[in-house]
Amino acid sequence: MQLPAGMSLTWLGHATFLVQSPGGRRVLIDPWVMNNPACPENLKRIDRLDLMLITHGHFDHIGDAVEIAKQTGCKVIGIFETCHWLQGKGVQNTSPMNKGGTQEVDGIRVTMVHAVHSCGILDGDRIIYGGEACGYVVSFENGFKLYHAGDTAVFRDMELIGKLYQPDLALLPIGDHFTMSPREAAEAIRMLGVKAVIPMHFGTFPVLTGTPAALRKLTSDISGLEIIELKPGQTLTG
């Protein structure tokens, strides 16, 4: 798959993606960067950022959120309770929302959708309630729609996400143990009706055993489907 002109998407490993929008906006999804063992060293510094999206409060998705948000001054979108926690850590520019809602930031429309997962924030020796886990459908200035599922099990309402938002590209977890395995992700693809998928949340730790090859085999009957296997640090461009 080739992205529309002016866009790029870089996988920083695990569930972390850096997207350049057609309008030049830089969007970071699930800010686990500096402490992410899968992220290449040359990409661990985020100098400029316009928007940060957080799917849930587990360390491997929010671990560097406070530091990056303070350094860059970017707008941070997350579920209400997670944003409240970030505010308590000194993050100034949060824009909390909840599932089913949409907000627009500099021509980019962000819709928060359901995910089936937990959302405890590890704060010192305590786990704090962070609201619910979520996913996002992001509609960029040129109309291209990206679905980041966050950490999730497969769920029947993925059909509604496909019907309502018709994403052009889906980022789906496949690692198993904490999220869907390739078996469940294959069913998610069928319900979404999406034709381009980037697998994520696999291989970072030994327990995350799902592979893109297994997903490709389980979806070989879906006409026109493209499973895009990126390596951490690799960029998809327009």
C-alpha cells in the first residue's frame, strides 16, 4: 500500500506510530518511545509533535507521555480519566473525550471507539484507574482514515466501526496473551471490511507470539487484502 501524497507513517515498535499528516502535522499514537526496547535508537527523540493520542494507560502505551508532552507542548487526547491523571503530572494541553465522540484538531478529526481491554495506570507502587481502553479512527485532512485498535480482544461491534467509518488502513494487535492473536485478528479484519492492515503489538516480549505470517495465512481467502509487515523504524510513505 502507498499512502496518499504528503503522508507518512513510521512504526516505532510495539503499538507506537508516528504519522505525518498531509498538512504537515505530526501525530504520535501510544507514546512509548524512549523506553521502548523495539524502537530504534535514532528514533527515540521526538523533537516536534502536534498531537498525541493515547489508547490506554498501560506502561507500554503511555510510558513516555508525560515527558514528550512537556517537551513538545503537543495537544494530548485520551479518555477522561487518563487525561485527568496526566494533568496531575503537569501536562497542560490535554483534550479529554470519551467513546463515540469526535473532535477536530487542525483539520484532523479524531473519533474515539471501543476496545476490550483493561486500563490501569502504574503510578509508583499503585495502580490507578485510567478509565477504559479505547481505539481511534483518525480522519486526516485529505479524507484518509486510519484505525488504531489499541490493545483489544476481537468484538462484534468492529462491524459498526467498519460500517460507520470505513477505515482505509487498520493497525491491529496480533501478539496474543494480552490482546488478539492472529486468529482473532483475522475475524476483526472480516468484520471491519478493511483492505490494508499493519500488524502491531507482537514480538516485543517473548510472550507475544503472534506473527504477521500467521495472520496472512488465516486471511488468504480475503480478496484484495494487503497485510503490510513493517519492521520497527520502517516508514510507509505517500
